[in-house]
Amino acid sequence: MYHYTNISDREILHNRIIELKQQGLGYKKIHKILKQEKFDVGNSPTCVDTMIKKIEKRRKYFNQKPIIETDYNFSFGSI
């Protein structure tokens, strides 16, 4: 799901949401501010809450440390 999602058109909106979230605001207040700033968001404040959850999930996924296993023990002699 995260590999093929193109969010480049929503990047400005996402950055603004994260900026407001870091100020300690809740999703209802963020929704009100975004509506005042004429951003294209849904009419319900819960859409901003869902966006916050997806942004955090996406950042958590992409900021994982790679798992590197170096001890491979393949034995093809008995096949």
C-alpha cells in the first residue's frame, strides 16, 4: 500500500497538518484552521484525524531500520 501511493499533490497539506500537530493542537482545531486557510479537506473533522493516522503510519513504515541477515546457511547438496 505504501510503495505505490503518490502523495506529492497533498504534501503541502500534510506538512501543514504535522506542523499544527507538533504545536499540540487536536484534530478538530486543525480542521478548523485548515478550512480557514482554504485547504481542500473534507467537511468532517474526523477526516483530519484519519489523515494524521495515515501520515504517522506511513512515516513509521518508511523510517524503519533495514534488517540485514548475514548468516545464511544454504545447503543444496542433498537435493
